[in-house]
Amino acid sequence: MTSAQICIMIAIIVYLIGMIYIGFRCSKKNNSTDDFYLGGRKLGPFVTAMSAEASDMSSWLLMGLPGVAYLTGISDAGWTAIGLAAGTYINWLIVAKRIRRYTHTCNNSITIPSFFSNRYRDEKKMLQVIAAIFIVIFFIPYTASGFAACGKLFSSLFGVKYLTAMIISAIVIVAYTTLGGFLAASTTDFIQSIIMSVALIVVLIFGVETAGGIGAVIHNASELPGYLSMTLSYDVNTGKAAPYSALTIVSTAAWGLGYFGMPHILLRFMAIEDEKKLKLSRRVATIWVVISLFVAVFIGVIGYTMSKVGALEMLTGSNSETIIIKISALLSQHGVIFALLAGVILAGILASTMSTSDSQLLAASSAVSSDILGAFRKDSSNKNGSMAAARITLLVISVVAAFIARNPDSSVFAIVSFAWAGFGAAFGPVVLFSLFWKRTNKWGALAGMVCGGSMVFIWKYLIRPLGGIWNIYELLPAFLIACAAIVIVSLLTPKPSKEIEEEFDRVAQMK
């Protein structure tokens, strides 16, 4: 092992130990499942903002997005970033405060599935159980992709076996999440967002310097047809510009719709201690997301120029996702200080993955232990038993996710894209109509959830392969169909009870 690798290893080990220590400290504050899954609704504005966005910006921020920009230019990555930035702001603006109030009013709901059941007085818990099943379906492979990303990172850096690296990474994530629950996940996510920011800034500065300056970056990128256009994209196979149609732009920007249905992001809104500070959280979150997304896309463009001038080898296919890892390896060759900085950058990639995986683990485990098992458990007074069930469920889900992640050739970005569409379509419309349309009833919500979640599979595997006008991101059509199902079924079935309508009005009138 070289001195540079040793320095990188030291930086990463210090980071991992810190995460486990936070989990240990937070474990002392978990006295109930409410604490374990929602932190007792005691999050401050900065932790709320940064943990929400860190849990959102998984490894694709530092791997997937720069990789797409590196290969095809700024259009695909750019419109995705614009959609995500817009979705982030709108979600904070219209959903955050309302869902914080409504979940607290609705029998202090601590999960999204339980909120659906409480909101519509679903005594048979159909909404709760079906929502929990969708969470497990989409989150277990999503978590597996995070484990896989960590495994690939350590395997490529230190030459260890992929499976060994993946399992060690999974153990660390599971350790601090199982110990500290939501509070640990949120606190570590806040720290991880800072590390991710440092990583982006260092890579940006070093990359521009190595590439020969901003002018050289723009010059080399502009030589590729369509590379710097938002209405064209660079086709790697033909070496020519390919049209990026208005339909494709709308489809790609539709990534922003996914925010309305992301359980791990919505939980942050539900957990803030003082709803009056949500405005501050919104500003912090939006600024961080806009800057981070822009820098991530630009790093892909910088990486191409670094390859063009010979500082890095040319990357093809999925290897383009390792561009920041390659830049970090190059940085580490400039002495001990820079090697430690490279370690911080790679810890940032690790952080981006872990900050999402821990939140996904909590959401998936709460879906099983609290929403599915809880729907059939009459006695909820045993807090110790509930806590034990929560932790055991989390461990079991982790083992399943690690089993799925055993294949090193799995595509991280493809899994994230599909799971994002699944949550956005299954939950997004239901969340919005539950918060803002009084006429919505249980049957409409159920129809929207089932139609949205099912249509993601149907469009992805049956319709989108037809190509042409059908080749659009599955989230957009599934989201629209779910909205239509909610409206149509709600209007065709009896309106909600007076009790439900009065509760809706009470929440809407809160100031």
C-alpha cells in the first residue's frame, strides 16, 4: 500500500469511526419508536435542511451526475438538475409545513403509511399496509445500490475484494443507524452534507487547475458537437450531436416530481421541532442543492478536458461514474496534505451514499415493523418490544439488501432512477391530494397509490421499450395517471366523513 493510499485510508477510517460514535451518543436518546423513527420531532432548522438534502443526494450526485455529463454533455445532466432544484424548492414551499402539522394532528403519525391510514380513518389499515409494501419493494434494492457503491469505492481504491468491501461498508451504516435511529441518521447526514460540499469544492478547483483553466475546459468541451447545448446532446457512438427534444426535456425535468413522494425526505419535514423555522430550512436546502447540482454537472465537463489533455485516461460507459474517484487519486499524488484531502473527497462519496442508505434503512424497517406488523398488533404499549422489533427489522432488511448488492456489476444510477420514479408516482400524488384536496377519500388515495406504483413497472418494461414518443421517464406518465385515478375514484365514491373534513379545515386554517 502506497503512502497516498495510507493517508486516504486514515481520513476514511476517522470519518467512519465518527459516524459510529454519533450513533452511540444518539442511542441514549431513543426511548420509544417515535424517537427511533422520527427523533421525537426535535430537529433544528439546519439539521432538517441539510439532512433532508444529504439523504436525497445519494452517490449519484458525486458519481452518476458527473458521469452522465462527462459522456454526453450538459443537456441530460443539466435538465435533471433543473428539475431536481425546482422540485426541492416547491416541496419545501408547499409540503413541508402542511405535512408537519397534519401528521402531528392525525394521531401523531410517525410514518408516511400511518399518516395515510390516520388521515382517511382507514380502520382496516389497507392504505398503511399497501404503502409499506411499496416502500419495501422500492427501498431494499435502493439501499442495495448504496451498499454496492461503497463496495466499488473501496475495491477500486485499495484493491480489496468487492464483496469484502461492500459488507464492511454495510456493517458501518447498519451499526450507527441501528444504534441511534432517525436522530443518528439526521445528525450524520448533516455532517455528511458538509463533507460532500468540501469534496465538490476541492475537486472543482483542482480539476480546473489541472485541465488548464476555465478557458481550456470550455474550449475542449465546445469541440464536441452538442456537448455544451441544452437542446442537443453528444452521441458517444456516432460522435455527432443528437437532438434533445422538448418531450425529452419535460420527461427529464420530471425528476422533480419525485420529491413529493420520497418518504425519507418527508420524514425530515415531519420531524422539525419548530415549524416557524421551516423558511430558514427551505432557503438553506435550496441554495445547497442548486450549487451542488451545478458543480456536479460542471465536474463532468472538467473531467472530459482532463482526459483530453492527458491528465486522466478516457473513460467509457459506466466507468465515467468514477470520474471524481480518478481525480481524487490524481490529487493524492501531490503529497501528504493532498492525499488527506483526497481522503476527504472519497469520504464525501462515501457520505453521499451512506446518508441515503441510512435513511432508506429506517424507512424500510419502519414500513415492516411499524406499519405492516403494527397494523396487526393490538398491544402497542410495550415500548421495549417495539424498539427491539424496529432494530431487528432493520438488521433483516440490511442482510437482504447486502445479498442483492453482492453483484459488483449492478448499475447504481439505473436503480436510483427506477426507485425514484416508484416513490414519486406511488406516494407523491397521494401526499399532495391528502394535504390540499378535502374531497379526496380513502378509495381515491388507494387507487392513486396502486395505479401510480404499478404504472412505473408497466411503463418501464412494456411501454418505454417501444421507443419514439413513448421513450420518456416513467415517473411523468405514472404520476399523471395516479393523479387522475385519485380524482376519478374519489368523485365516484362517497365523500369523506364530517370528522375528516373538519380535521382538514382545522389544519388548513392553522397559522
